[in-house]
Amino acid sequence: MTTFKSDVEAIDALSADFKKLNAEIGKVIIGQDEVVQHVLMSIFSDGHSLLVGVPGLAKTLLIKTIADALHLSFKRIQFTPDLMPSDITGAEILDEHRNFKFIRGPIFANIILADEINRTPPKTQAALLEAMQEKNVTIGGHLHILDKPFFVLATQNPIEQEGTYPLPEAQLDRFMFNIVLDYPAFEAELQIVRSTTSDTKTELNKVIGAEEITAYQHVIRRIPVTDTVLQYAVGLVSKTRPNTAMAHAKTNQYLSWGAGPRASQYLILGAKCHAATHGKYAPDIEDVKAVAMPVLRHRIVRNYKAEADGVGVEDIIRELM
């Protein structure tokens, strides 16, 4: 197990490794710096992320590249309408000696890519989400502990919603971040096309492994937070709840549902991680604001008036901040 002489030394090491990871991943993933940083922060915070973007934005390549740079095992599950829970978790079979034998499913890896999670029925979605929360699966009455560290990075296509099963708000809440991938800038796309249509292959260096990640996760939780920052984070979440004492005017006007306490927890964890990865020993309000969008984006529900007026979720979050 990786040990540090002090938390200050650990935070310095985390900040340095974070820069190395961004540089290494940037060899393959071009023009998505903020997305890469948010995914890495969710991993160091021991959280899961939902990546939303149209096809062709290299979501799968992004996650595979991050797994390679982190020296972690990686499995991809393509979610389809006929996928069953046992296709994810594994199942017991009778071997040649007529004894039950457990065959591990693809969920037994460090990083799981749940590709197009909204393409499979709720029963199968629930099997994955239970594993995300409990970090184990139960098959035939036996408990099977998942590999550690364990992260689910799910992707969702925001267009082509025909025949899909959108995740309910209660299940969306289990994802720490909702990360939106946008089209690359013109210069970035030029570089992408140039590199992907040549015969050269980029070799990635392994930056850190499972032990370092686990150590950094513990360090982040030990980072102190002032009451001012705590009050700002909890106050920001409270503003999203319509018809309550702290509700913002825009909230009462445009929201039908606000964020729960898990949002406050993830705001603080995310702020701690954002501070540490940028070489700071304690988070401030700016660190909370830096993670507010991916934390809150999928936790508040607009009403019909917001849709009619063309007011988006991100517009409301900016107003609250």
C-alpha cells in the first residue's frame, strides 16, 4: 500500500500525478481537457460518472485510454434491449462434476464502460446500479466482492431516444458527475483527423496504479473544509428545492424538483479533489463552483414553464451560483 509521510506530501504527489495523467491522456484524446479532468476527479473521489454526448466523440476511446494510463483492468459492456442482469454480474452453472460454479461477469474489473446505458430495460440497469452502490453482487445467495478500485463510467446518447429506457432520477443520483461531451473545436478536429488517419500508434505510459488511487481517495477525504465552504455548498443545493425556505426565485419559477443531500456530499468531495489536483491544501468556494455544473446538472428537474421559455438546466445553475 502506498504511504506518504504527511497529507501535504500526498496532495503534492496527487497534483503532480494529475498533471502527468492529463499530459499522457492528451496524447490520444485531443480537445477534451475538461472532460478528462472531470472523469479523473470522479475516480479520485471514488465516484461514478455519466458521459453524455452524440456518437463519434470518442467516449469509448476516452475511457479505455484513462484505464490504460491508470494501469487498471477495463471491461466494456454494450447495453442492448435484450441484455439480462446475469450478462453483467455473472451466473452459476453446473460443471462437469455436477457442482455449481460461479462464472464471473464483465462487472469484475476496475473500470467498467457501460455503453449506452439507456438502451437496456430498468431491470438490467438496476443490477448495474446496485453493484455501483454496494461494490458487490449476490449470486445464488453468495456475496461476491468487486475488484477495487471500482468505477462505472456510463455513456448516454442525448439524441435518438426512440426505444430507450431513460434512467430515473433516483438512479441518476448515484452518479457523482454528469459530464457533457461537445464537438471539438476546429483546430482540435484537424489534429484528431490527422492523427487517426495515419499509420502511427501512440504508446501510453502507465502513470499510477490501483494502490496510489486508493491512497489518494483516502487523502482527499481527510482534507479539511471550512464552515464557510460547507455552508456555501449546502446552501447552493438548498436553493434548488422549490417551495422551501431557501428556494431561489428561479427555482420556484422553473423547477419541479431539486437536488438531494447526496448533491451536497458530492459538491464537497468534488471541491476537495479539485483543490488537491490543483495543488491546494483546502478547498474554497471557487472549487465548489468548479464542480457544481457536473454535480447538479442531472439532479434537478425542470417544469413545463422552463421548457416553454427555453430555460436550460445549466442556465438555472449559473443563476443559483
